[in-house]
Amino acid sequence: MQPVIQKQTLSQRLLFWFDGFDGPLALAVLLLACAGLLIMFSSGYDHGTRFVDHARNLLIAAVIMFVAAQIPPQKWMDLAVPLYTVGVLLLIAVALFGVTKKGAQRWVNLGVIIQPSEILKIAMPLMLAWWFQKREGQLRPLDFAVAGALLAMPVGLILKQPDLGTAMLVLSAGLSVIFFAGLSWRLIVPPMVMGLLGIVLLVVFEPSLCADGVNWHVLHEYQRQRICTLLDPSRDPLGKGFHIIQGMIAIGSGGFWGKGFMQGTQTHLEFIPERTTDFIFAAFSEEFGLFGNVLLISGFLFLVYRGLMIALDAPTLFTRLLAGSVTMIFFTYAFVNMGMVSGILPVVGVPLPFISYGGTAMVTLGLGLGILMSVAKAKRLVQT
């Protein structure tokens, strides 16, 4: 007697592809995406197809997330070295014969114009997670030094372009892997203390350090201006300080409940610069107030919490380090964007995840989510 083979229904075949997806993480991203669509409709109402384009970018990110989630973590590990190598070579190509726009040499023409630094946002944590996985159980100080060198090379090339925002994101992703791999606090605390001391000295001697004609040597002039503007936006209220001043005015004018959807005067009278991209948090704050901000920040905190839980339960060192560092990319994006709009960090080109308009960043975020889903899927397969 032959066994009876029951054919799967269409719904069962579809559910198979979503099996292992982390539901709470997907729900948090969905709610953040809805908030992004809501404020994009308001802030981009007179920006042509900005709202439609943002919805399309979200859809593309969702497709990328779905495809990336189907790739097992072992395959991501196999891609680590080639992806990192290609990324660094492309950064060298940018330095040698890159395309310059608005004073920055960040792109390379390979038939199509691409920005190689975006590749390193994912390639960097992949590479370092691969490095520490290969040395699991026998980590020495030299291994951390090599990891630091692997991180310093692309970060230095990105800073040279110059692109402080992307360099900060790549550095954060790499440092997260090194920290989660077990870097001693004895090596972490001294740089933190020196950094805090540097900030104190910068604040104390700000008038002389920010005077006209002073050169900081280690930073480009525009980077020095951004830091000085952060310390005193009123130094140039209609020029370099305009962004920070208008952002803080919009956030403060929202009050507790906000002015209401489509009622933001700073937004709709176009006082907020880049109101659909880097400064969209100011537009959101004006219309939805402190109450809306608390909900938005809670959404990002839950996303980070869920990502770290996935990392904690991951089956291998590689997946733990990768999931933890990808999660910290989301944290860095959100923290830096909200910080610069609120006037506590220098203005850099870092979008707010799932809220700001932008195709390239959305692709990176979708890929990062897919990696997190892949790790969560691998965990459940191991458990079953």
C-alpha cells in the first residue's frame, strides 16, 4: 500500500516563506513605516511625487527584507570577505577617480553612478563578525587590533571623501561588533574619558577655537563649522545656524499634543529646511508634539530591544555579533538624526529610519532587517 502524500495548499506554501519571521519586530517596523507615510504626506504635500516615491521606497525595502530573510546566516558568512573586499576596492576607486558633487567625492561611475560607502554599512559588521567567528574560543588582544585595522581602513577612506555621517554609521557598526565580541572595559573607558574631556575643553574654549581663521587641521573646515554652529547657532542665524534654530523652534512649538496633522506652520511655510529628509523629525514634532515623539521613540526603542533579543538568542557567535551590530545601526541612525535636529549633535546627513525620504538608505535598512529576520529564522530552525 503506497503512502498518501497530502499536497500543501497555497496558503501553506506562502506561510512557509514567512515561517521564522519575528512578528514583534515586523510589527514595530510596520508601525514606524506608517508614521513615516503619515508625516511624509504632510511635509511633502507640495514636493511633487515625494509621498508616492517614499511609499515605493518602503515597498522596495520590504521586498529586499523578504529576499534577505531567505538567505541562511551561513551564506551571509560566506559573503562577508568578498563583500568587504569589493567595498574597500570601490572606496579606493572613489579616492582615485571618483565623481565629485557639491564638493564631495563620494561616487564612482561603473556604467551607473554608485556610492560605495553604503555597501560598508552592511559589509563592515559582516566582515568583523566573520573574523571573530573564525577565532572563537581563542581571542587574543592581537585579534582585536586586527579588527580595529579592518575597521579603520574603510572609515578613513570615507572620511577623506568627506562623508562624516556615513563614516559615523560604519564606525558605529564596526565598534558594536568589537564590543559584543568581548572587548575589555579597560580599553573602552580611557577613550570615553578622553572624549568627554575633549567635549568639556571644546565648550570652555569655544570662543577662541571657533574664531574666524582658526584651523583644526584634523577636520575639514565645514566639519569645524558644524561643531561651532552646534555650540552657538546664533553665531550665524541666517546661514549655518539656520537649520538647527528652525528645527528647535519647530520641536518646541509643537507643545505636548502638537499642532495637528497638516497644521504645522514651520513645516508648511517652509521654514524647516530638508523637511522631508534629514529634518523630518522636526516636522513630526511640530504636528504631533511631545506625545507623538514619545510614541515614535518608544517604537525605535522596541525595535532595538527586539533586535538585541534576537542577537541574544542567536545560535552562533557570528549570528550574535551580526544581529547585535545591525540592531545598533538602527539605534545610531535614530539617535544621530533626532540628536542633530534637536540641537545636541552636529548636523550630518543621517536620515531617520523608515521616516525620512531616501532610496539608498531605505535599501540598506531593508537589507539590515532581512539579516535580522534571517538570524531569527535560523534560531527557530535550531530549536525545532
